[in-house]
Amino acid sequence: MKDRSLSARPASADLAEDLPAHLRDRRDAADAERAGGSLSDLARERFMKALFDRRIEPGAFLSQGDLVKILGVPVGPLRDALRVLQAEGWLTIHARSGIELRKPDFALVRNSYQLRLILERAAVRTFAELAPMAQLDALEERHRAIVEDLRGRELDLERARELETVDFGFHLDVVGVLSNPMIEASYSQAQRFVRLVRLDREFRLSAPLVIRTMNEHLAIIEACKARDPQKAEAALEVHFARAMQRAVGFF
């Protein structure tokens, strides 16, 4: 039975197969140079995009050859990228048998949300004290507009993914107030694992669920507008507790 992770392949991969190997390598090197990174960086970026575009499935068991075809990168840089991805926890390399992509489980949910809460608890107190009122007003207006727009409506997958960027964007705004690149990198990594968890939950997305999320954000925003760090932190803790329940299937 053919692995469904190989059933939908990017057009770029099909075009790449029409090129001789040395021209494919030259093209990929040019892509990496334009992006300011290495071929292994390019391979890692293409892996993440393929994962979140569902061209490769969480839990799938693939060979290096499969990934070369799907991602359109040479095997050498792919191996370097796979070692980094394994260290980050996205996959496991099994000697002589293949690459196993991580399947979301309760431990991943718990660890991701726990890390996010630890990092964001301090950030939201600073955000409540320092965030410009114009920024808070804009966040509030956007969230309220989403709530009103979704009332009594169905939510399709495309719209749900758009709203996910609003959700994650709000939290990145909060963490960004600390102006700490190390915290931002760790937080972004945790956010990507949350996205991985949500891949398996997309069929459960609904307008009422998103409205609950937006209203929890609004409670945080209102506390920040009142310049009340303690209340903002308390609202954040409530939001994360409920978000983790939603992530494991309890609404």
C-alpha cells in the first residue's frame, strides 16, 4: 500500500526531476545563496513547509530517497538537515531502516504549552506595563472584529489557518516586548510544535472554538489596557490551561 505522504507532491519536485543532477544542485545552491543560508538550511525549511502543507504526514516512515524526491534537495545537505531536525525533536533517524516523523502525543502537548507558559508569563507582565496603547487598541479591535465575523458562521480550513496566524501573532507580540532573541527562538520552536499538534485536530476546528480563543485573548488585552500585570498574567494562565485542554480534545 502506497504511503499517502507521497501521494501529493509539489510541482517543483516534478520539475526538478526533469533536470540533470548537477543542474538541480546548482539551482538549489542558488536558492540557498539568495536566502542567505546553506543547502542544509534550505532542506530544513522545505521539510517544515512540506510538513505543515501536509505533503508529508506526522508519524510517516520515509526513506532518504523519498525525502529527496519530495523536497527536491541533494542527499548530502538533506542528511545534515535531518540531523538538526532529529536534535530538535521533529523526527527519529533509524539506522538502515529509515526516518520516522514525530507523531503528536500528550507529552508533546504538555511540554510545548509548559515552555510557552514559562516564557510568556514574564513577558505578559512587561507587555501590560510597556505595550503602546495604540498597539493594544489595534489588537482589541482585530480580535473583536473576528468574534463578530464568526458568529453563526461555518469555519472552513483556509479561514481557520488564517486565524491561526492571528492567534500565534498575538503571542509573538507579547514575547517580542522582551526584545530577547534567545527567548523568541525558543518560543517560536514551541509554537511550531503546537502547530504540529493542531495538524491532527484540523477537522475539529469550529467557529465557537476560535471565538473562545479570541475572547481569552481579549481578557489578556483588557488587563494590559488597564495596566494590570497581575491580572494579565492570571488571564494568560487561564488561556493556556484551556488551550491545552483543547489541544488534547477537550473543549
